[in-house]
Amino acid sequence: MGDQIDALAERFRRSYRREPVGVWSAPGRVNLIGDHTDYNEGFVLPIALAQRTWIALAPTTGATSRYTSVQADESMAVEREAEPGAVRGWAAYPAGVAWALRQDGHDVPALNVMIDSTVPVGAGLSSSAALECALALALCDLLSLELDPTDVAMIARRAENEFVGAPTGAMDQVTAMHGRAAHALAIDCRSFDVRPVPLVLPGRGLELVVLDSRTPHALVDSEYGERRRTCQEAASRLGVRALRDLEPAALKAALTRLPDEKMRRRVRHVVSENARVLACTGLLAAGGDPREIGSMMNDSHASLRDDFEVSAPRLDVAVTAAQGAGAAGARMTGGGFGGCVVALAEGSRADAVVAAVTEAYAQRGWERPTRIPATPSAGAARVR
Ligand code: ADP
Ligand code: MG
């Protein structure tokens, strides 16, 4: 990691012909269980990854910021006072963070920024939140703002929702800020209360296997919006603020009050998924064997596939192959329609799980899935 930081600082010097004032970083994340629960004000259980985004930065005089990323072809000039809609492409993510802080009344100077990342971009492991949170923390330090990590996460989220225009929940940013080594984070997406629970893997002979399905993305945004609207409508028909307020015991009766089968299935997913997250959280918090969350991961996948209908053939095939190769549990993770699959397996079975998924893809003529190491890791921090 030291090498990465040195290399980034050196790139900064070469590009901007000056010294950075510091280097900050924030991690990507993978969600163990709890998908499409966040915008229903429910529960999620992600881990922060060891893969991170690093930012070196210095304030500059004038009206123009410059953002440069090793992962992007072009260095971008952005007006210091750019408003939503004014910035196209990847620079909207960092420019949005500066904008969100200005919205809160902070005097954010023009910036020189250099970015590098080991989080795969666009794979569903939240390279966007890693970038936003690294910069948000950097700017808080630069401006001597004493914000707690959840407040920083909310600034990052606002950048993504209002400046970039992606209507996501706050799980990604909260995870990037609060990550902890050897822990998963039990997050209540209503209060944003965060409770780290032990997730000891190698010590228990286990490994998390994350595979990027490399599904060509299609229709993701419109389908996501449709699911959100359906959940909202169901909540209002049931007279609750959000589906999180529907207890499993009240589900059966509630379903009879909904107008169609599709809406009933959507609600059943959210309510059952929240219950699974709480059960996994309770198990890990009590120091239980992580293997025991495997069956709930399997149930979660079936629910996302059949009730919420956000899976995809490449996700289903990967999950089935992983389960067949002896994984304790496997599921799609993230918004769906593509992205990654997460499996929990005996360390001794991990290679066999990957091989089984790779073989199943090869048989269908699909691109080889990419294996991504997943180790529960620390959250955003200043690193220099
Ligand atoms: P994910 O967050 O799952 O990786 P998103 O579509 O939410 O996928 O965010 C990916 C986008 O974030 C990229 O298309 C790019 O605009 C921006 N981004 C993320 N990381 C970087 C980076 N290191 N350099 C430049 N842009 C980045
Ligand atoms: Mg993202």
C-alpha cells in the first residue's frame, strides 16, 4: 500500500508540478446479504473490501478544479462552482462531492486532484462510493470540518444522488466510511446506525469468493426505478412509512391487501430479506459460525430471483454452480441484472467453486468470470 501511495504522490507532482497536501483513501464494498432493502429503510450487511481508491490533492487558486484519474483517459477541468447537470462523465463524482459541501455552506476552494484505484470500476463493488468518500474525507480534513463518518457518507451520497443523478441508497457510502477489518457492518438504513459484527473467515477455515459475472448491462436504471416505485406504492397502500415497518408476522395479512401478484412478490422479498439480514447479524454478533449464514444467502438469492426478479442468467448460473461445488452459500449481490456473485466457502473448496463457475460459463460460451479477492477491511482514512 505504501508503494501505491508513493506512486500516486509522484504522479501528482508530475501532473501538477507541486506537492499534494495529503493522500486519502476509501474502500469498495461487497454486500453479504440484504439487497433492495436499503431504499425500503431496512437492513443490509456489507463488508468494506481491501481494494481502495486513493486521492492525492491540493487546493489551488482560481475558479477551475482539475481532476485526473489513472482509470480515466482524460484529465477533466471543472468550474469550481459547477452546478448539477454541468459536468458530464466521471468527473461528476468528485465535482459532486465539492458541490455537496458547498451546499452545506462550506467554502470549497478549487482543487488539483489525482486519483488511483484498485476497486474494479462498474462491477458493482462501489468504485463510485470509494471515490466520493475518499474525496469527501479529504475535503473535510482540508477545511478542518469535524464531521462524523456517517455525516461524511451523507455528503458523498448527496453527490451521487443529486449531482451525478444516480438514485442510490446510502449503503455504499456508509460502508466505505465505517469499514472495519475482520467485521461485517450491520447497517440500519433508516437511522444509519452502524454495528460492526465479527466476520472471521480464514481463522474459521472460510473464504469469501466474489466473482464478477461480466454481464452486459441493460435496463438497470429503469428496472431499479420501477422496483423503488412499486415498493413505495405498496408501503403507502399498507399505511406504513416504508416496507421496513412491515413485520414478518404481519406479512400474510398485508399481502391480501395488495392489488396484484407482482406487488405481493416484491413486498415478500423485502420483508423476508430484512428478516434474513437480522438473523445473519444476530448470528455473527453472537460469535456464531459464519457457515450458518450460508443457507440464508441461498434463500436470499432465490428471493431476489423469483420474487424481486432482479437476477440475470449469468448470476443464476454462477450461484447454482457455486452451490453445486459445495459453497456454504451463494447469491447475487448488489442491484442485480449483472454485477457480482458472492459465495461463502471452505477455504479448501474456494478454488473448486471458482472452477465450477468458470466451467459453467465456458459451456455456454460466456466470457470468463473474474475472481475478486474479498477481505473485510478498514474504512476511509487519511493515509499521508
Ligand atoms: P460501481 O460503483 O459499482 O463501480 P458505478 O456505475 O456506480 O459502478 O460507478 C462507476 C463510475 O464511477 C465510473 O463509470 C466512473 O464514472 C466513476 N469512477 C469510479 N472510480 C473511478 C476512478 N478510479 N477514476 C475515474 N472514475 C471513477
Ligand atoms: Mg456505484
